[in-house]
Amino acid sequence: MVYEVYLRSFADGNGDGLGDVPGLRSRLPYLADLGVDALWVTPWYPSPMADGGYDVADHRDVDPRFGTLADVDALVADAHALGVRVVVDLVANHTSAEHPWFRAALAAGPGAPERSRYFFRDGRAGGSAPPNDWISAFGGPAWTRVTGPGGPEQWYLHLFAPEQPDLDWTSPEVADDFDATVRFWLDRGVDGIRVDAAPAMAKVPGLPDAGHPPGASFASSEWVGNPHWDVDEVHEVFRRWRRIGDAYDGDRLFVSEAVVNGPERLARYVRPDELHTTFNFDYLKAPWDAGALRTVVDGTLAALAPVGAPATWVLSSHDETRHVTRFGRERSGAAVMGFDDAPPADLARGLRRARAAALLTLALPGGAYLYQGEELGLPEVEDLPAEALQDPTWERSGHTARGRDGCRVPLPWSGDAPPFGFAPDGVTPWLPQPASWASLTAEAQRADPASTLSLYRAALRLRRELPVEEPLTWLDLGADVLAFDRGPALRCVVNLSARPVPLAGLGRVLLGSGTPGEALAPDTAVWLAPA
């Protein structure tokens, strides 16, 4: 199981209100005790922080706000001593606008070789209109016009924020430099690399229009044949990196973030000579519905089987509404990148379903990703004041979409008032924490056998101990019940119906998300030793 650390919200080690590498290092015993196998740490690179660190100014250093390279080396060493591996986040589709390359490109002017590392193009309509109709993931057009000494001139491409100009991966200099970056981190002992926005790293030559209608949203899970997303040439980059990783001793893992159209397209990223695993966004975005979830599970396993890659299962991330809140809504499927205008959630119902979903997720064959705070049952913070919002989605949408800050609120560790042990008392975290989180701190939940933290700890312990088998065998307990065996050691039953499901004859209870009796209550799950 891989635990996602959103670094600036995990633990503050120096008292400035921002999470950092020393803070993470201090909490490694908690993570080892929880039972995680590996950490995926979001970017710690030097950055102006226009997009929470995903606008990188130097891919081979650490931002002083997060620590130093020596802190990273100590983190990796301590994690390895606890049996925990470390995966770093590589942002390779774009750089920060403050990256030396982009600053040199702006200074050099049109036609200069410095601009060949990015996508600088002349505009249409005499230069006044963008070069094509491509759109940004954060809303609005994917082009920004540069103003030079003589006035407005070329446009540059950014599939995300304007502060994140896209790199042109047909440039040999770009490819060679990222080879060096991959080696830099593997040489420091990290165990893997997670590739951010993997499908964006290739574009169709000539940059033709995509056919986006006015006001279109960035719906990459629906696109087929899009010229700026999931273009075939992107796979050459991953084959190149795989060859680098395979030359190292030990196991080095490459993971993709790829929101594409269906499991068959996703499977192409994990072919035997490419990346090892990939985030399963179809599962993350699925509603609390037995038919929808089973379709995703079956489709995922069927698509990955021919390429021999393991499945992954994930319920939340730093980019999506926390699933305690999502599952408490009538429309329980995930929205795209924080563009979520759903009505308020029933958080009690959402927590019941989230606990059941945890047992479902951890029982499925393959790997699982856990987003920080998921083990505490944290909900989305939906009432952050407008002046606190920092996600670029808020500005790019004209203040109509609040973005992803609600799932990024710093973790509550201890105490009965903010900052809840995230930072020293009296320090204000970079995003405000709800006072209601006093009952959800790790300290408050640790000694409570009925807490969500205790449920996760027990599930992860059993997951290691049980001799489960890789195939999944479905059982028929009704249309609104998901039930399957993982060999003779584990049976998982999840009740998504509105009625209790009898458990008689199904086996001995090992662990339940609720309090299993003779019947399994709605919105709960149970692990059984089959009779």
C-alpha cells in the first residue's frame, strides 16, 4: 500500500505553518505503524508555488521552505530503516515560468533556439488570437501571449496554469535533461518516480485544433484522438525512463498519473517496457453504486491482464474531493479537478460508505493508494474563506469553482484546537483547519478500537498476514451487494443496498467497517474467513 503525502499539509517541522521534509521525517514512525509499504511525496522542488509546487523551477533541488537535499537523504534513510520505500513526484510536462529555461526563452525573442524547449507560436488573426483552440485543465484557453520590448508578440502553451509552460518533448535537450533528473533521484536512493500528467507530454505535430466547443471543460477521460492528450508518441518517453530504471540494482518503480478514456487506453501506459503501475481514476471517480464499481473492477482487471501489470485502487487524492464528502452526496461520483458544485453532503452517511469502501479497496487484487488523512476519515473542507483559497482553479474559473484546497487542509495530529499538532501551538497553518476536527486527530483515534484509524490499521495488518490469492471470484448475493473471494483465506462482502444482508453461512468475521451481527447493515462491509 502506497501512502500519498501532500507535503505542505502533512507536518510542519520548522514552525512556519507549511509542511516540510523534516516534519514528514518526524512522522515516519506513525506511517510505519499504520502499515504502509511506500510513500509517494508530492513535489518538494524549488517553486514559486503558483500550483502548490507543481510549477517547478529546478527539478534537482529542494525548496528551502521544504528543507534541503540533506533532509531528503535523511528521510530516505530513515524510511528504509523502517521498511518503507519512497516515491518522488516528477513534473515533466511543464516547468515553472520562473525556470531558467523559460526566462531565457522570453529574453531571447521569437525564433531563438531557447524557445525550442517550449511551444512558442504565432497567433491567429494577425497574432491577436491563440494559435489553436486548446484549453487549460484549470479553465480558459491553454495559451498566453508574451509581451516583448516592441509590444505583444508570440503565444506560449500551458495545459495547466499560465505559470506552467509546457515543455516540447521533441527537443533532444529536454529529453536528455530529464534523463539526468531521473538518474539524480534514483542515485539518491529513492525507490520510484510518479509521473505527473503523463498523457500531456506529447502533442500532435502542427498543433491542430482539438475541436473544443466554447466553454468546454478539460474532460480528458472522455477524449479520443485529442491532439494534446494521450498522444501515442508519449510512450517513447516512458520506454526511455524504464531502460534507465532497469539498469539500477533493486526494484525501482515508475507510476503514471494518466486520466484517459477507459482502462484499455490506461493499460498502454503499463506495457512491459513502460511504467509499472498507473493510478486508477475510473475507480476513484466511480459513484457509490454496486454495478458501477463492479464494472470498473472487471474492466480494470481485464484490460491489465494482457500487459501483465497489477491493478491499483484509489479513493482520494490531492486533486479530488475527499470521498467521505463525495460518498455523502446523492451524486457520489467524483467531479473533475475540484469543479464540484454538488449540494452539501450527509457526512455520517459518507463516513459509513468511506469505511466500507476502505475494506473493498484493500481486498481487491493489486496495489492500493491511500491519501493522507483518509485513514482519519477526514471530510472535504467546503467552507474555506475565499481569501484563503490558493488553487489556481479559483481564479481561472472566475471564482465559480473553489478548486482543490478543501482536500489539502493540513492534517490534525493532536490536541483540541488548531493547529492540532500540525505545527507548534500559536502557528497558523497555510490553510485553516476546522475546529470540528478535534475528534478526528490521530491522537484521539489511536486508542479507540472503533475509530477509522483503528479500522485502517487492522485492515492493513490483515492484508499483510492473510494468504490471499491473486484471482478474484465474484459471489452472487444480490444486485446491490459486492461479494468476492480471494482464495480460501478472505471473503469480502460490501452492502450497497438499502436493506441488511444476512451473513449466516458466509464465514467467520475477521473485520467489519461497522458492527457485524447476523446481518450486514447498509453501507457497510465485512471481511470473512469463508466457512
